[in-house]
Amino acid sequence: MLHIRRVSSALRSCAVAALAAGAALIVPTPAASAAPCSDVELVFARGTHEDPGIGRVGQALADSLQGQLGGRTLGTYAVNYPASYDFLATADGAIDATNHIAAMAEQCPNTRIVLGGYSQGAAVVDMLFGVPPLGNRVGEIGSAPPLPSNLARDVAAAAVFGNPSTKFGIPVTSGGIGGRAIDLCSDGDPICSGGRNPFAHTSYEKGPMPAQAAGFIVGLV
């Protein structure tokens, strides 16, 4: 009987050792690799009080771009900033966009970067190219430094909608990006023109302008 107990104990010891050895052979599943670099990336700043993300105008532009890029891939990046009624915080968006473009230039040097913005988000793009976000009436108050020249060269195109600075005769095209930008303003939009129709500022995603901007962008990327 004692002999049987010793054999049973030995078997249990062997079983434990075998399980331990087996566990040592289990190879952890590798973490998912980072997403590959897209052919084109849209970096978009949403309008005031829109939920975090690229916003409804940004999404309309992305959808139009995807439809016109053929087989090329499109990534999107939502500029991280409050988009609140504290317009001095608009500079946070310009700083975030600058940091993201710098990271993309290092990690995905072949990706074509496109900048976009709607309303307050358009002011973010203005800052990146040295345009006063609310015209000369405000000047540099609340502004962020423009993109360094090496990063500005990495931006293939830009498109803005309902740009506040356009109302003061200083569209984004007057800044450092020049002919690589398109500045779109709906008829009657009081934010970007002398119009008096507030509804003209709130429906860019429903009209032809996202497709128009996408066609302009595709010609440059």
C-alpha cells in the first residue's frame, strides 16, 4: 500500500512537471501590428461645438475623396482641440495638427498629407499657414506658430469651408500654402462673407462643395 502511494505521488509530480513544461512552450500571441500607412491622409479640424472627430463636413469631404481616389487608400485624423466657444483655444488645434504632421513625416514619409477645416476648424488651418484666424482685427492673439517650412512642404493640399478669415479678405490661399489650397464659402454665409443667412453656414456637408474640394485635392495628390 505504501508502494502504491509512492507511485501515485510520483505520477502527480510528473504530471505537474509536464504541465509546467507545456506552459513554458506556449508562445504569447503577438500584439496587432500598427495599421499600414495610407496613400493619402486627411487631417481635419471640426467646427465649433461639433462632437469629437472630423465632424460632418470632414466626413463629407472624406467620403468624396475616397470616391475620387480610385484604388488609393485614405486615412483620416481628427485634430484634437476643444472646438468650444473659447476661440483662444483654437491654437491648441494648430499645435496638435503640427505634431501629427511631424509624426506622419517620420513614420509615413510617402503618405500625401491633406489639411482641412470647417468654421473654427478652418481657423486652425489658417494658423498653420500664417493667416490671422480672424483677420487683422484680432491679429496674432490666440494664434499658434505656423508650420515649419519643412512640414509645410509635406502638405500636398488644403481645403477649408466657412473660413472666418475670408470675411476679412484674408483667405487661406493668401498664406504659405498658396495655390495648394481651396477656400470655400457658401453664398450668404455670414461667417466667411458679408451675407446674412446663418443657415448657409450650417449645411456645407449637404451641398456640392465637399465634392468640389475633393476634386481639387485629387488633382494635387
